[in-house]
Amino acid sequence: MKSVADLPYRPCAGVMLINPAVQVFVGQRLDSSADAWQMPQGGIDPGESAEDAAIRELGEETGIAPHLVDIVARSASEHLYDLPPHLMGKMWGGRYRGQRQTWFLMRFRGTDDDVNIATKHQEFRAWRWVGPDQLESLIVPFKKELYRNVVAEFAPHF
């Protein structure tokens, strides 16, 4: 059996979507009984670019069409996180120790009516706009440092 240290990180793209009021989109996860909120994110398919994955995931999770967003920035490097022990082996068939994420800051040019989380593969049960300074308090503990780093990297673009 492989040890956790031998497992790879799952390649992933994340989206920090900001509206004109510089508030960030967060969704409350459907698959968690905890009060777990997060920004849109998801796996990068084989042969898919991180940017294409970010646009696809945004649409799959929020219903927001690509023409309603502008990419403002891309993270300079990947951000990593490890799953906590109680989720290790349960997520992604036990094939990964966590995720390595490329993040994109996107500006939303639509209206709240353009958001529809009731998508074909719904991941969120609720959504809202929050200030960037509120993100850390809403996120599951094992992602807090990653979110702090993403906010710090993108803050100059707000």
C-alpha cells in the first residue's frame, strides 16, 4: 500500500470571481453537512489547460457563461493543500493526497440573474457575495492557508 507521502496531488483550477463591488463569489457545498463554503474549483481533465478548466468549472458550478467574465490574473505558481486524515482515502478514490491548484482572478460582468447553481452536476446548495477579508472565516480549516495566499496574491488587482 502506498503511503500518503507517495500519492500525487490532483491537478485543479480555481476561480476567484469578483463582482463590480469587489465581492467574491462563494458557494456552500451540497455534499457537506458542515457550513462549508468555497470558491468555484475543480479538476483539470487530461489535455485540458488550466484556463479552460477554470472556465468550464465556473460554468458547471455557477451557470455563468464565459462571455460574462474577464480573466484579470493567473496565480504565479500552483497552490497546494493536503487533505486532512479523515478525508484521506475517501476523496477522489484515494488516488490523491490533496490538490495542486492554479487560480484565476476573474471579473464578473453579469448580474445576479446570470448565476444559476442548479446545474446538471450541482455542487452548491447556496451562494453569495462576500468581501475578500471574509473568505478565510468561511472556508474549511484545511484550505485556510491556501485561501489566504490566493487573496494576498490577487489583492493588488482588486
